[in-house]
Amino acid sequence: MNRITLMFLLFFTSVVRAESDSHPADIVIGQSVELSGQATGKENMEGALAYFEWVNSHGGLYGSRIVLKSYDDARSIKKTTENTERLLHEDNAIALFGYRSTPTVEAALPIITREKVALIAPFSGAQALHHPFNPYLYNLRATYQDETSRMADILTIMAIKKVAVLYQDDKFGEDGLEGFKKNLERVHINPLGIVKYNRKDLEVNSAVQEISKLHSEAVLMACTPQACVNFIKKMRPIVGLNQWFMTLSNVNSDEFFKALGTDGRGVGVVQVMPSPKNFEATVVREFRRVEREMKNPPPLSYSVLEGFVAAKLVVEALRRTGPHPTRERLIKTLDTSGEIDLGGIKLHYTPTNHDGSEFTEMTVIGKNGALLR
């Protein structure tokens, strides 16, 4: 091989290597979420995927695809921990995203602190995700305390004073209970009774017996979707439609509303996102545009919309970070970007405040199962 040929081959090889090295790699976002049980986590994920896939179909972000790696944790703390370690050390996720349920999100906090990686938009409104402040956790939704405040305001408007409380015996339920107590006291309501049930078996029979004897006008509920369904369906034959039931937003899913059936009429559900039917909301119109380009779009629900908005937050943060993002650069972007407008839902993080939106509103299930605002 002569010298000129050798130089040409070396030059050609270096160009190919440079082009290969400069090709944008996938941006991996990691998620551990319940996919094998209650539908809310799956609906959140489907909403996020809708937006990520739409971004990818339009050229990605600086030429890179956004890949959401989702592993089922079945709401198990052990599986959540294993999934998180796998996402960070095997999948090399640049950020974590969309974890659901208070205990599993809390299980991830020591890991994100140790690894200095962002966990963005967990689907939980627990106070523990706000206080004490964690510099690597970025909230999107309003807190459960905000939601219980909305419930108390509705009770005042309706002039309801006879109130009972049902809560799940775990950190999630205790957080809701704290909000109920604080906000009922604020509107000068002393609950007739406070009743808990066991998270492990979701057995609500004793709670039904106890609360049905109180003759309350409304029951405020901090429970998992299935427990809420069981409780309401067992209470209806006893109290009929004369009893109001109000739940936190964690129950939101089509599965929950279908499971209630005709017993759902009059049940109030607090929402932390605009109504999917509110076409005045910019983010709803954006979802509809994305939906028209999809072959199999998910049915738009509150949970799907929240996942969609959460994905918009991730993409906007990555866009502002620029090409070749790192975990450290992404965190700096989130802390210093100023206002982030996600289609009418506006956030503003600082290095010492990662609270999200404070938006809440009450919806009521109508006689045909439709949600009424």
C-alpha cells in the first residue's frame, strides 16, 4: 500500500469515526410505575408517551430521540428501588420521571440524592415531596393539602357541616388526613368521625359499618381507587344518594369511573389539571393536535392529560438545556430557567423551591358517568 493510499484511508476512517461520534444518541428518561395493577399509572404513562412520540416524529430534540424506559413496580418499594438502580446504572437515564404513589416515590428519594439526578413530575401530591426540600425532586401537580383545601371550600359553599373522614392507613392516607383536619378546622367543621382501613387488604367493611352510623352528609376520602370504589358501592344501599363522597385526585382513571358504574353519580373528585373537555385550555388543544397524528391515541382523561403535561415539562427542560444534555446541566436548567409555560400551566422553579402548580378544581360524576365541572 503506497503512502497516498494509506493517508486517504486514515483520513476516510477519521471522518467516518467523527460522524459516528457526533450522531446524537437517544435521550433516555427513566420511569418506575405501577403498570400491572390500578390503571392510573398506565394512563399517566400513555399520556407521556403520546407527547414524546410526537416530538420524535418531528425530528426529535436536536436530532436525538427521547426514549421513555418504563418498568413495572407494582407499587412495591423493593421493586421501585431495583428499577431505579437499573434505570440509572444500566439504562443510563438522564432523569427519572413520573413515579406514582407516595411510598414508592419516597423510596427513590435517597437514590436520586446519592446519584444527583432529577426526578421530574411524580404523580403524587404528598407533603413529604415538598417538605423537607429535596434539590433533585421537581413537582408538577398541586399537593394533597391543596386538594383538601378545595374540598373544605366546597363544603362551605354547600353549607355542609356533618362530615366524616375515611383514610388509608399509610403515609398517603395520613397526609390526606392531615390536610382534612387542618382545612376542616379552617372552615369551622368538626368531623363526626375519622375512620381508617388497612392498605394491605383494602378491607372497608368495618369502615362502612362505622361511618354509616354517623349520619353524615359528606365523606371525605383519601384512599386507593379500588378501596374508594368498594366503600362507595357498599355505602350506596345504606345511604342512597343523600350522601356526598369526595375523593382526592389519585383515583383518576377511566377504570375507576367505570368500576363505580351507577353508584358513581354525585361523587366529587378533585382535579389538578384542566378539564380534557375544556378547549379554552391551550394544553388541551395541543393534545388534540398530537392526537390527530397518532394511529392509536389514548382516550383523553385527566390522568392521560397529566402525563402529557409532565412530558412537556421534560422536553422543554431538555430543549433549554441544549444539545448533549447531562444530568447536571438539566438540573441547572430547571433551577434557573424562570417561568415554564406548559400550555397555560405555568411553573417557576428556583434552587430552593421546586413546588409545582397550585391548580385545583372539583368535578362531579353525573348520572351517565360523565365528569361535570
